[in-house]
Amino acid sequence: MTRTVRPRLDAMVLIPNPNYRANPKRAIFVQGMIDQGMVDRLTPQIVSLQAANRDPITIYIDSPGGSTSSQELLYRLLAAKTQDSEDGCHLITVVTGRAASAAADLLCSGAYAIAYPDSRIFFHGVRTFSDDPLTVTEATRLIEQLRLTNDRYATTLADKSIWRLGWRYVWLRSKFDEYRKGHDPEASDLDCFLGLIRPRLSSSADIVVRRALRRNQRYLALFEKIARVAIRRRRFREPKTLADQEAEVLKALVDFELREHSKEINWRFADRGLGQLNADFLLANEYINIYDSPHLKRLCDRFGSLFLNAEDWEELNAIQNEAERDAAKQDKLKPTLRPLWLFFVALCYELQTGENDLTSMDALWVGLIDEVIGAPLDAAPERLIIETQALAPEGTPHQEQLAQNS
């Protein structure tokens, strides 16, 4: 029996890269509640760091959260360009104790996000507080406002962190065939990936993953039974207004609900049917919007070379027109990476539902952060490849390094 020898991290020669390394000498500290007072205190430090040079800025975080608007303002200050339109400083975020609510969003906003091993990352939906009595009209408006805000935070989180999940996916991909042999020969790549990471998660994190899977399965069911019906209609394919597409989806949903409850004489939309119709409409619309989004294209561009074999490259290189070649490459990659993207969006939506308390390793495995300090090699960060790749001959593909370390 051949034993696989894994390289030891302490035996590797690394060339430190400042874009992947926290630097307390060029840092700010987000400690306590995030509010306007914190923004006021940190603004002079941020401006001074930016004026000194364009080297990376580290944001150390130990915070229970606070105002989302203050957190967004703080991030915009940190990411601001210069008067000469130079790019903002590279941001490295580090949670030392806890990053909850708005602080968790700030942590994930870093170009490279690091966690201390015993830190906690806590997500929940947007909250609001009011001393005024609620009327039906005000409650309806508030529900819609909170839903839209949760949607925005979910899609923003997915956009910021999908690269991290992509990295975990690439790192574990060499184990998929082994997983199939031991579990299910028909398992999809996504099934293999989740099957490999779920045993490493805490019970609370696994609950979030299960909810995300159910949401993702509902996406697929709605698309199979409803959206395809709508897509065949001209009004959906060639809409004159944005509402034209939505109207076709609604019609298909109404027909679907009527078929589902055709034997229930007393069932009607005025009772629970309208609520189900609304929930399914929002899910179907969510799925249609993310199915072929620009984020998926960028994901293919970033990791695509690791998923194409020699035959694929030969076929693509035979296409002379660059635009046609790029389109053909996307066609090859999207079926592979789309399931990962759709699942991750579902996960980000579920993180905005209920109370979700994650360990630092949970956050790493589900793609919300890049590195946990002192984590085992099987959870190796991208930094490890970047800093060892600097020693490799020019042109050495990351795939070879990945194969050696997996």
C-alpha cells in the first residue's frame, strides 16, 4: 500500500507576500460597537495610513457588530481611491476574538480575511428597532425593506467570498473520485465537495449548510417546473418592460399552485396560497437572476484553467476569434462551476436567516474567510501556494503545486 507523504508546512520555504500577511504596524483596530463614534475615531488613522503609501492596511476586528451604515462607511473610507485615481489600499481583515453582524460583513469585505483559531463569526439578518406603534401599512413597508436589505447583503456576501469557496473547492477536487468510491459513484462534484467538508463543520454550521441545500433544491424544482414554461414564452424572452418577465413567472407559478392543489376543494389563494405564491416567486426570481450572472463568468475566468484538460485547450486554441474562444471556454466551464455558485448564493441567503454562530474553521470551510492561523495543511490557505509559487520557475502552473499538496 502506497502511503501519501504530505509536505510539512514548517519544512516549506516561503517568500512572504504582504498582500497575504497581517501587519500590526500598518493597521487599525475595530474594537467594540461599530457606530458613528468609531468611524470618527478611526477616520484620522485611515487617512494617515492612506497618505503615507499604498501598502496594504490590516483591520483587526473584535466586535459584536453595530450599525450596518457605519460599517459600510468605514469600509468605503478604507477602500477609497486617491485624488489621482490610484486604487485603494489592499485590505487584510483579521478577527482576533469575534466578528458578529456588521463586523462579520466587514471581515468578509477584506481582500484577504484571516481568523485567529478560537475566534467566532456570527451572521444574522438585518434588524431594525422602533419605539413607534406599528400599523399594517407600516409593518408591510418594513417587511419589504428588511427583505430587500437582506437580499442585498446576501448577494454582496456571495460576490465578495465566492473566490474563497472556489479555492476550497479547487483544493479538495483531487479527492472527489476517492469520495465517490467510498460513498456514491453517482455523486456530483458538489455532492463530493460538501461530503468532504461537512464532517469538518460544527453542528450549527452543518445546519446552515442543510438549509442552503434545501433552498438550492427548491431553486432547481421551481426552475424545472415553472421557469422553463415561462422562458418559452415570447413575452419573457423579449420583454418590453422588466415586469413582463415577472408577469410570465407569476402566471407559471399560479398554474403550478393550481395543479398542486387541484384535489383540495377548500384550498384558495386568499388563505395560505398567496403567501406560498409570494415565497416561490421571490425564489424563482432570485434563481433566474443568479443563474448566469457576471459573478459566475468571473469565477470561470479565475479558476477555469484548473478545470480544463489538454483536449479542451486544444479545442479552444483552434478557435481563431478571441470573443468566440472566450464564449466557448465559458460554455465548457459553467456547467462545472454553476452548481457551486448557486449553492453558495443559497448559503449566503441562509446566513441572513436566523442566528448563525460559526467557528473560525466553519467560516474557512464554507468559503467566508481565507485562512485560520495554525490550521492543518488540509485546510491550507491560498497564501501558501502564492508564497511557495514565488520560488517555482516562471510559468509553473498552480495545478502542479495543488496536486503536490492535496
